[in-house]
Amino acid sequence: MMSDSFITVMMCAWVKYKLAGVSGKLGYKKRASFVHDEPHGTEIDYVPDIDEESMRVDACVEALKATRPDLYEFINLHYFYRGSVDDKADRLGCKRRLFYMKVSEAHNLILGWLNDLSCKIEIPKLDEYFKKSA
């Protein structure tokens, strides 16, 4: 499916962006599970601009952290932990199938927010979300 390949490419570029620390925040450790991976079995002709596109993805991941911290944990572990999928699922206390379902659910939310951003629609922000819920 093309959207799976697209979001995987976008998320891998985001990982490189976070590892480089160009966001002004603390970066992640220098080795992450998806830094060198490409989607399997697909041809990708889209190479995102790491700066602008990754900043948009980062905003969407922050929106995920604000609104769905449970899904944020799956995305964080999926992209920054180098263990097997079974190890990742075990760390979150679930089975492999549920792990993939949660990552897919998070990807769909991120894709939706990326679409909103391209249409100039505001997405949730971490600091605003906590102010409203406090």
C-alpha cells in the first residue's frame, strides 16, 4: 500500500531529523532502528526534504504525544528501539499483532495531521493541550 510506504519514508526522515538534534530539543541516541531501513518490497520515488517535512512530522508526533500518549509510546519504541518486533511488543506488554495495529493507528493519525497541516488547519499542540485539560 502506497500510504504505508509514504509514512514509513516520512517517519525515517523524522528519525534522522531527531537524531541530528536540529529541532532545538534534545536528540535521541545516535543509533535507532529505522535510520537505515527502507520499506520492503516497494519502490519509493519520493524523498522528503528533511528539514521542512520532518518539522511537520515532528509537530504531528508532538500532537500524538499530547492527545494519544499510549500511541506515542508505540511510535517512539518502534522507531528508536533496535530490538525485534517481539521484543518491542514485550516491552509494551502486548502481542506482535497488537503492536503493529497500534503503530498503524498512530501512522494514520499522523497522516491525517499532515494532511491538516497542508490545508493550513491547526493540529493539537502539546503545551496547549495540557493547558486546556488542566
